[in-house]
Amino acid sequence: MGSARSADTNAFPPKIPEFKRFFHAPRGSLVCQYNFMNNQTKKFFIYTRKSTDDKDRQVRSIADQLSELKELARKEDLNVVDVFVEKQTAKIPGRPVFGEMLERMEKGEATGILAWHPDRLARNSVDGGKIIYLVDTGVISEMKFPTFWFDPTPQGKFMLSIAFSQSKYYVDNLSENIKRGHRNKVKEGIWPQMSPLGYVNKNKRIVPDPEIAPLIKKTFEAYATGSFTLRELRDKFNALGLKRKSGKELAVSNYQKLLKNPIYTGLMKYNGEIFEGKHEPIISKKLFDSVQEVMMRKSKPKSRGLKPFLYRGFFRCGECGCFITTETQKGHNYLRCTKRKNPCSQKYAREEIITSEIQKEIKKVSLPDDWASWMLAENRKDMLSETQSSTLFADNTKADISLLDSKIEKLMNAYLESALSLDEYRDMKNKLVNEKQLLKEKLSAFEQKANNRFELTEMFLKCNIELANECINEEKLHLYKKVGSNFQIKDRTVFFEPRGAWKNLLNSGIFGGNAFVSALRADPILASNSDFQFWRCSRVKYPRLQVL
């Protein structure tokens, strides 16, 4: 009995079984132990992002985000598989690093995401919807944020969708504020974005780049001649050092875009609308318009390997309208019709015969060499004796500019009163702004060069002297294109349509037409001073005579 008691006494209080003693552990230790084991089995990706192209400067840097997220992972004993760092805006879908992370999660490499805030993951509806869908399908089972609570429950997904919507609202509102600021700037004549090639930003304005601006001007001047293709232009000016601001070489498409940009004329095209800029233009509006005309009528680049014939692509057949091609036979060049449209009866013509025909036809619309030299000397005398400049043209031009300003203002009022649609307003305003820019350039040219009409007359007379040169080369052909157009060959005879001053010289009767020109060529000394005085006054009566 004693031993039994002793045994009972020793057994009192009775020992608590191990499985029962577990329940007497400190409160919460079972949950902590379960969470520790669960976090170790779940795999997490860390995702950090920092925008580089918007004003998201209040968000922590990538280094700060990584530090906070690694500290969170350490505190909660999370199993971090990999870290993703991205430097790209989230306002549009298509982020490569973000896409790679979701693709790896779909493969089962991780089931959780660590990020600073939901706006680091998505600022657009596509990416936000993708994340919520992956939560619905169980691909993403958990997301942790230092600044946001999430739980894969209906309530948690609802709050997450609200966070994504707030992020998208922030981006949309920020974008609208920026656009409004840009619109106000262009209305004031200030370019609102990064300076284009040829300009640099200085004191919140754009000014011509002293190194690149001259190359931009030369690019326009070279293409306006019509002698270069865009590819040839790229090769030549890339070699001269014309490059992007990043240092990369310009492509053909970059040159095409550059040549179509009106900002170099002092105008700004923003959202399809033309505005007057306060920046200094690099080229004139006239040169810009010439480039646009050349670009519109520019033919396809010539195929490589073709022989450099002088008249290639210069003539058309006067019978069927096809192009005239050149062939070499027995050491001589012959011109013939390609006969690609219809049967044609035109025969071969020697290149030398066509050259003489050109000279003969050009003389019919040009002045004699002696008379042109005499007129050139007289024109220089008039230019030296000119002491007074009329202000009538300047006053009229200023009045036209003021009238255009009032028309632009009326257009704005009509648009605000819904009398015009936005497209109608933009089209009409662009037309008026272009007209105003041309008038401003004409006024500036008149004020800077009061003797401009004398200079144009001198250019016309010098062209006549150059036409007297019997030598024909590619430069001479370019001069012929100024004299006339639509050059044709029929029955081994050259025909063309004179234009500009040469057409006026032939048909206006200023010199009595063809008969007078022929008489001058027969005896230029007999030309009277009265005839020259009449011609001198006709420069005002026939302004087209000054146009080359």
C-alpha cells in the first residue's frame, strides 16, 4: 500500500500528455509557427519600378524600394526567389520586365509578389486587370506591400482594383494637366517639348544650335535643288556630322520628317494645328515650300549601275508621251522613244543634233548676249542711283497682316460659338497662318533689301548670258529647267514650254514678241534707249518678269 501511495503521491499531480501540453503553449505561438512554415513554402518575386518619362518624382527611388522590400521579406521570413527592376512608365501596357515576371509566375516559379505599392505594378487597366485575373485563377496567391494591405478575398480584390483605378486616374489627370500646359505654351509662341534637332533649350526657350543649325539649313537648300534623293541626302549630311542628339546617325525617315517640320520656319505644328513661334527661324518659308514641292514631285531614285547619260529622264516623246531613253551605238549616243504605251513612228536622233536643237530653241526666248550685257550695266546704274524707297508696299503688307490677325480671331470666336467644327477651324486657321508667315517674310525681305528687284533683274540677265554658252552639262540642264518645262522631241526637233520671265519675254509684247527678239539678235546695237526705258518700267507693270 505504501508503495502504491508513494507511487500515487509521486504521480500527483498527474503528468500532462505531450499532445495536451501543446494547448497550454503561449497564445498565438501555433499561428506564428504555421505562418513561418507557410511563408517558407511560398515563393515571392520582388518587383521595383521607377518611371523615367513622367513627373513621378515623389515616388521612392529603386534603391529605397529594394531596401524596404528586403527588410519586409526578412521580418516576415519570406522566400524571395528573384528580384525584378524596371525603369519604364506603367501608364501603357507592354513592359518587358513586368511581362517576364508574370510569365514566370504562370509557370509556377513563384506565387507571391512584393512591391512598394500597387501603382508600381500597374497604372493602366490592362495590366491591372491581368493581375486581378491571375489572383482569381490562383496563379498569384499573395501580394505584400509596405504601404498597402491586400488579401486574396473579394474584399481584398475590390480594394486592389480601387488602388489600380486611383493609379490610372493619377496618370490621366497628370497627362491632361501637362497637355493643358503645352497648349498654353504654344499659344504664347513657346515650343513646349524638348528642342528639335537644330535647336537647343535655353532659358525655357529654343534657340538655334550654332553647330547644327547651319547643317539643317544646308540640308533644306540641297534638297530644294532636286538633285538629291533622301538616301543621298542622308549619306552626305551624316558624313558632315549631322546626327541625333543622342549621337546616333539619322535614318532616311528622319530626314523626311525633318524636311516636313515647319518649326524651322518659325511656325509650330502641334496636334495638327499651326501656331506662330517666337523662336528664331533657321530657314525661310519660301525655301520650306520649295522643299515640299520637290518632295511631292520627286521621282523614284535612279537604279544603280545605269550609264550616266546626259539627257536621261529629261525628254518625252512628242508623239506618244513616253520617256526618251539613250543608247550607245558605235561610239555615239542616240536618243529614242521607249515606245512602252503605243506604237510610235519616231526614229533615233544623235545626241549632238539634240544639243544643237536645244541651243536653237533656247535662243528664241532669250536675249542676245551683247544686249543682255548692256542691260545689266544699265540696271546696275539704276540700282546705284536709286535713293528713295517706296513705303507703299510695306504699308499694304502690314495692313494685310493685320487683316489676317483679325480673321484668325474671328475664326476662334466662330469655333467657340460652335459655328465651325474643330477640323474646319484648324484647316482655315492653318491656311491663314501660312499666308501671314509668307507676308511677314516678304515684309522682312523688303525692309532688309530695298533694291531686291534690281538683284532679281540682274539674276535674270546673268542667266541669259549663261545660256549663250554653247557647252551643255548637268548644271546647264538645271538652268534649262528654269527657262521652260515639258521638254519633248518629235521628228528630231526639240519643243518645250517657256515659263516665268522667259514666257513673258516671248509672249507679253514687252519687246514686240518674237519679231523684236529676232531683230535684236540680228543687230542689237539698233535697240533704242526708249525701248530699254519701256522695259525698265515694265519691271513694275509685269512683276513676273523678275521671277526666275
